[in-house]
Amino acid sequence: MGYFRILAAIPGFFISALIFMFMWRWIAPQLGLIYLNYAQSMLVTITLWLAVAPIAAVGGRHHWH
């Protein structure tokens, strides 16, 4: 089951990176920051996913009764 969840998350990663890149291109000029290309937005996205994944895993294991 876990293997298929990982495979299902792969398209979401690429779409998340694409959305992040487009949103960053809209926000960056307002903040005076540089643009990110797709590869850089993938790096930011995987960093965020790796930071949030353990928190989501712990939260998903806890069952309220």
C-alpha cells in the first residue's frame, strides 16, 4: 500500500513545483527577489515536502477515539 501512495505522489510533486514557480514569478518582483526556474522550484518543493512529510506521517498515525 505504501509503495502505491509514493507512486501517486510523484505527479503531485511536479505539479506542485510548477504551481510554485508560477506563483513565485508573481510574488518575487513585489518583494524584490530573483525569479526561480523550474529546476530551482523543484528543489524548494522537495525541501518543503521533506520537512512536512514526517509531520504528516505522525499526524496520520494518530487515531482519535
